[in-house]
Amino acid sequence: MTDIVGAGDRWIPAEEYARILARVPIACVDLLPLSAGPRPRVGLIHRDTPAGPGWCLVGGAVLRNETLAAAVGRHLVATLGAGVSVAALAYATTVEYFPEPGLGDFRDPRKHSISHTYTGVCAGTAAPAGEADRFEWFAVDRLPAEGEFGFGQGRVVARVLAGLGLS
């Protein structure tokens, strides 16, 4: 298996990971990249999801003995390349994704996960890699339509922006 998230020797073999996913929620982080300036833009990746291609936050699983901030940084580099940096990392919300429909507001058919979502001012040049096929900046009033997001993350973006007074 290719290590697209920079987990190194902390990568869990697929068979063992499947057993874990069947039994416990997975701790994750997500990042809503913001541009610098008085009218920040929102950065989103476009990627394949179980429901088809969609716009998403940058993120993924937290590794053992990895801080949440370090996990955000690792996923940022793995997804957008080493040419992008994040500053002013700030907690925004926690979202729970369920594999079965009807258990909560957000769904990921692959796993039950609990994702701590952050915002951060990002700078540099993105070179989408790993799960991202592209990255784009959006004005807050020109975000993709709800149905264009993967995993219902358009609602996460709206929640975060409302919390920042940017909705």
C-alpha cells in the first residue's frame, strides 16, 4: 500500500485497519484553509468520495502519539504539497461521521469517525497530491452548492464560517 499521508512506520496494515474500523471510531482532523486578508477565501480540495467526486476539507486520521496540530500539518503537506504552510491554526468544531444513514448529520460509509475541524491561514503554492485531484480558493459567497460537497462537508463549512462571522 502506498503511504500517501506520510504515516511512515505508523501505517496500519489494511487487514488490521479493517478490524479496527469495524469496532471503534477513528480520530480525525480536518482543515478549512483560509486565505490571508480582510476578506478571506476558503480553500477546498476536489476528490473522489464514496458518493462520487466532490469538494472536501483537507484532512484524515490522527496517528498514535501525534498531536492534532501535527496531524493537520501532515495532511496539509500530503494533500497540497510542501509548498503550502498553515499559520494561526484555530479549533472550529467537532463533527461525527457515521457509516450507517440516520445516526447523525454527517455520513461516511467507510467508517465511524470523529473529526476535530480547524481553520488556518494558508500561504504558498498548492500542488494537489494524494487524494486531491485539484485545489481551489472560493469567495465565501461563491462556495460550491451543497450537493457538490463530499460527506456533507458543505454543512461543516457553513457551520465554521458562521462561527467566524463570515456567513
